[in-house]
Amino acid sequence: TVSVTVNVSSATGGFYSTNVYEGYGGRGVWKVTLQPMPAGGPHQFQGVHDNHGMLQWILLKDVMFGDVWVCSGQSNMEFAVKQVFNATEAIAEAAKYPNIRLFTADLVQSDKPLYDLEMILQPWSVASPESVGGPDWHYFSAVCWFFGRDLYNHLGYPIGLVVSSWSGTPIEAWSSPQVLENCSIARSSREVLDDSQDVGLVGWPNGHSVLWNSMIHPFLNMTITGAIWYQGESNTGHSDTYSCTFPGMIDSWRKEWYMGTDGQTDRHFPFGFVQISTETPDKILMGYPAIRWHQTADYGYVPNPAMPNVFMAVAVDLGDPDSPYGSIHPRDKQDVASRLVLGARAIAYNDTEVTYQGPRPVSVTVVPEKWTVQRIYPRSLKITVKSSDGFEVCCSPDLDKCSMTSSEWVAVPIVSSTSYSITLQLQQNCWKDVTYIRYLWKQWPCDFKHCAVYSMQNNLPEAPFFGCMLEPDMKPPC
């Protein structure tokens, strides 16, 4: 009831007196912001609802304080622990992590922003074989679980994991109308329904902002540490705007969460994502390499000027052609999460000692008389070369002729390598015209963990890229 008092007290002596206020649509809204607490627990809180002298009590037990991460995206985020390699062991192991707490939102879409979840698939639960090992595609998200588990192993204090994902959904469904307007994306062709029909719409979420409204907006008053994202496959058929929508969505989420929590959530909270893997080994389609590139705002790496405080797990080398769920759904989610955690340690937790990115060259040397190009990496990193394939050059100085589908691209093999460099062999008839180079620019560029260049520490692959041959950090045109 609007205007009534709710008093909250803790067993450790904290006391908070709050009032229910009128929210959207005249509904009563109550929330309380607790003072910062050291990570740990369990704690106990009591709420007393005073409605004109009529008192009602609620007791919250086993409350933990720690870091809360939101996990969102499409099917590869929804992919459950029960579906991964070695699922039986992973599910049994969950009993060792009672200080990790889990929550999964149910599938709801809406044409207007919601201020509370309409449906919950899995309420807050203690990690256990039962709460982690739910049905396929339901709970608990494998990427989210392994991310939280590995993060807990590193940090040693409670972790809260909130999953809000939906298979087969494009980024436009998860983005606010303002983001789509800023990226000049026209409103969805699906007609806006009236207020009596706006929740739980029948069918797949293909409307703009329908999941932002129903599966992100209700969480905006919950303080979080950061978010991780696994999505992009549903945008491979229309990838051109992704380099605008993805950075725009990240900034929008950050802004709205900061405002929704009255500044308790960092305005620039850390955001991690999985650079999508692959599907169907023999297909020759350019949607996948294009979306991987656009996931980085066309830089090839993160963080970058368009995507600050962002980290990335490269998954292009984690293909699974025999997956019973289709090759678009690789079963190795443990490596995906492990790579995400390395990024989180560096970006979210300021670990300056961790290697969290694959190799990136710092300079290029050419030997004209041999028609070779040497790409030089930081000596401190140390690289290993597992394959001679993956690099291509465009035999034209004209960027228009070096499009993703151009026939001007020619494979150039790695002919030698050291612990900090590789040497590419070009062809004589192509030598004078080469300006652009690309790497792993295929839908399925290599077998499992067998692309060309990796870091020796943590076995991280060099990320796919498209750029200027002689200036590794320059974005085209060269």
C-alpha cells in the first residue's frame, strides 16, 4: 500500500526505515538500499510492514553479500550445464559451492517497459546439484555457472548470478528504443499491441526492445558488479549495424543501471562478452566473420575507444561439429567461461599480472627481396604456432575491391616463427599491391583449439581481424 512504512533490521544491528511510494501505473513500490557490507555471511534480515497499525513480518535468512553478475544473450547463454561435456561431474561439484547463489528469469516479452518480473523460472537458490543441473535450456546457464564458479575460486567470497536470456534472439530485442534510434534502425514492423496484450506475447521475440522491456528493465533497481553477454548468431544475417548497436546497448545498460540503483552500480561497470564461435564446417558464409568483427566495434580487440571497460572471450577455435544440439551450440562452455574470467580478473578486478588477451602484433617488418612479412608480437608474451593457415592478403590497394566477399583475397602461409614473431610468405605477383590483411575470416576457420597463433600462457588465440598490413593498430582505410 502506498505511503505505509516498512522497517528493516539486521541481526548485526542495522536499521532502515522506508516508505512504500507510488510507482508506474499507480502500483506501490518498496525498496531499501543497505549500507555497504563486507563480503560474506550468512546474515539475517527482518522486515516489518506497518499498515496503519497492522503489522506484518517477513524474515530473510541465509543472506550473503558479494558480487552480482548478470548473464544475458541468446541460446549459447541459455545452454544448460546438463548439456555440456562432463556434465555429470560439473553438476555433482556444485554441492561444493553453497556461497554461489543463482537466479533465472523466465521468458517474457513486452512492448512497454516493465518494473517487475512477470515470471521467474528459478528463484534465488543456493548452488547445488539440483539448482545447477536443471533441464536442458532451462537452468542453470552453463557459461554463467562456470564463470561464477571460476570467479569464486579466484576471489573466495560469495557470487550472485542472474540469468536473463532467450534462444534465437537478435540484439535489437535486448536494446532500448533510444539505442536503436541512435543507430538509425527503423521500428519493428510488428504492430504495437494495446496495454491488455503487452506481456507474454505469443511467438518468438522478434520485436524491437521487447526483451529490454521485460527481461532487463525490471532488474535496473538491483545493484550489480557487471554483466556478461553471449549473443550474435541471430544477427549474422544482418550484421552491418551491430558495430553501432552493441556498444550502444552496453552504454545504455550502464547508464540505466546506474540511474536505477541511485548510483550504487558503477556507471561504467565491467562488461564481458563471448566473440561467437561457429557452425557448419563446410559452409562459406561471411556473416560469422563479419559479426565477430562488429562485436569489437571494428577494432578487433577490446577494450577500445568505443568499448571501454569491456573484455572478450574469443571462441572461434572452440567449434563442436558433433554437438547433438547442432554445431551452432558447442558443448565446451568451460573454456568459454575460463577465458571470460581471465578478462574479468583484468578489467573488473584490476589484476595486472593476468594474461587475458591473445597475441596482438606491435610491429610489422617487410623483406621485399623475399616477399615476406614478419609480424612481431610483444617479447614478454611468447607465442606458439599450431597451424600455418589463417592469414589472407588482398591483392589490391583499393579498399572497395577488398570487401568481405571479394575474390582478391589470397591465403598466405606462415613459413617460420619464433617465440615472438611469425613470417608470412606472399606471392610475387601480389607483392606490390598488398595493403590489407585479415585473419580467421571464415565461418569455421580452424579445428578445436588449432588456429594458428596462441599465447603460451593461458593458451589464448589471436582474435580474428581485418586491417592494414603495415600498421597493426590502424583501422581501414589504410
